[in-house]
Amino acid sequence: MIQPRTLKGFRDYPPELMMPREHLLEQCRRVYRSYGFAPIDTPALEYAETLLGQGGEESDKLIYRFTDHGDRDVALRFDLTVPFARFAAMHVPKLGTPFKRYHMGPVWRGENTAHGRFREFWQCDFDTIGTTANAADIEVVLVIHDLMLALGLERFCIRVNNRLVLNGLLEELGLAGKTREVLVALDKLGKIGRDGVAGEMAAKGVDAAQAERILNLAETRGSNADILDRLGAEFGQNAKAAEGIRRLRELLDVTRQAGVPEERLGLDVAIARGLDYYTGTIYETFLTDLPSIGSVCSGGRYDNLAGLFTKMALPGVGASLGLDRLLAALEEMNRLEKVATPAPVLVIQFTADRLGDYQRMARVLRGQGIGAEVFPEAKKVGQQFQYAEKRGFKVALIAGPDEFAAGTWKIKDLARRQETASPESEVVGVIQRLVLESSS
């Protein structure tokens, strides 16, 4: 016999995880659409040339790549942004710009598994392409903020930075030719610490004084206004850095006016984002109660990504919610509702010869928007109640010979263990009230 097992970095999702997972997807969809983002989809498999080199050497090492039956060099997508750049090059000339899309689906990375990190995971992306306007960058913060609230999270912080500020510093230090290496190392600051980052920079030819200057900037602390003032004083004469500072200042001003509390939005100069294609504003979102899980919603501006596929200028900006990392965080924080059934009502099959009545009543409930399941066998009622409690049903509906003779149904609130009898004409109303109360 074959031993049943899953590959390292991959996992099964039983109903108690899939139910909240689907709820998270529904909330993402609702928030994205409320801002005018339209859904698209792209293939899981792309030509390898489409994906290779887009996220940098570190990213290329993680790609699942193989030769298919047609002897084509293909790869599984490692994110949803690069396929979107290819999609935009093919379709945006017809769709027009700016084009706002959301895309939710699985991606694959052959990386070492870690806390909340898997090799197959879902991303929930939203992007605006075809504009360099800072308004689009600002809207990303607003979407992330509203998304976190919609997912039931209030204790979080969106950290922002701008690659132009970092690039300006590297130009000043004579390191413009080592931008990729320096930023990949800097992006690991929270994981390997100052000494680890300095060591990686030294290995890439960055001297101690240059590394010290970069790390001192990255470790700048204070209020958002204080950090902006320091950046302006130190790098305001560099054109790139000055533009990055201006865009950050406007982002902070507008989001404050739009109602985003300052404690939920922080300027963090250490954020670099490891992927090569980012060129401007970058974002990472951390849960206050579980920062060790890492960023659950990240992204940034990428002005040149589509340039490999078209001569048409298609600058873009967006972010991605790491669905499975967030799910792992909610599970660890005991924030997942333990529900294993999508239907709140179980219709008990008291006697097999009345199966038609049980199915008829279940259809009446479904017609009123109440999910109902009929137990498939006329087993002992106690066994059916055990099934109901194990699966997480809210209400049990029961009728035997006496109830049918009287035209009534027994309705049992499984949480309170209270049972009432109601005429059939009132069953829907009673159950609607019970289900509503159990959800509040």
C-alpha cells in the first residue's frame, strides 16, 4: 500500500481551515471590488523565460522549472505580479489604462519552509497599471487598511518606504552598480540582524563605512515626521531621494486626511523588499500580536516590469495578501472560528419513510437562504445529534410521527441545548432568528 503523505512545504486543508479560508477570500474580493478592481486569471504554468530574471537571482532559485511533454521550457508562477505584467502587455492595449485588477490564486516557491511559510500558497493581489500617479500608490495603503479591518484585524501596522530613497543613498555612496546585492541583503535585516547584513554586504564588495551608513539610515527611528525631516536633511539634494521623500510625505498626508490612524501606518527605512522589480513605494504589513509571522500583505511600485514584454509604458503599483500565512497566523492566535460545516441546520432523519418530508423542509430553508443538510440515514437520534455537534451545526430540526400528525417541528438550539416546538409555517422565522443570534 502507498503511505498517505504530503510533500514538504505543502499541506491539506480540512473543512475547519477551508471554511475560514474561503471567508477570507470573500472579504478580499469584496474590498477589492469596492475600490474598482476587476478580476482576472492567468495560467499557473508559464514559459520559463517569462518568469526567470524578473524577481532576481534569489527568486530564480525558488522557481519550479521543468520541460513539458512538448519539450518546452516551462515554470510554475512564483507570484502573480510577473504573470500580470505579461498579461498587461498582451491585453491592456485593448482594455485601456489605468487598468485596475485583482487576482487570487496559488503560487509556488521551492524555498525552505518556516513559520507560516509554505511552498504552495495563495496570494490575493490587487494592482493598478498604466499610471505613475502617486494617488495610485496612496490608494494601496487605503486598500490594505480596509482589507485588514474587513478580515477582523485591528492591531496591525502598514510599514512603507520608497526605493528612490534607498537608490539615492546608494548613488551617493558610489554603490549604484550594486543596488540589487545591497537591497537583497538589507531586506534580511529583521531576520539575520545588523551583523548578518553587514557580513553579506561585505561579501558583495561593500566596505565597512558604506555598510555602516546604510544600516544607520535603515535603523532611523522616530515619528513619521521626524524620519521624513532627517531624510530631507541628509538626502534632499539627491534628485531621486528627494522625489521619493516627496511621494512619501504626500502619502502620509493624504492617508491621514482619509482617516487612517497614524499608529497603523509607519515609515520604515529598513524595508527594501527583496524582489528586483520594485522601483518606488514599497509596503509591508505586520500583525501587532504576532510580528514573528512576517509581513502578511506586501507590495510596491514597479515601473519597468512590463518592459520585457512590450514597448508600451506600463508602470504599475499594487500589493498582495499572503492568504495562507495570514491563515496560519489566525490559527496560532486562536482567531479561527471552529466551523466544519457550511450549513447551519441539520434535519434529523427520524424515520426513513418520511425522507421526502425532510428533503422538502430542507429545500424550503435553502429557498430562504438558510443552508440545511439532511442526515442520510435514519440512525438513532442521539447519534445524529453527536454528528451535528461534531460538525458545528447551529440548529437541529426534528419531526417524528407525533409532530407530523400535529403539523409541527421540533427546533433544537444546539449551543444552548434548548428545544421548542413550532408550527411548520413558523419554522423558517424561528430558525432565521436562532442562526442570526449564533452568528452575533
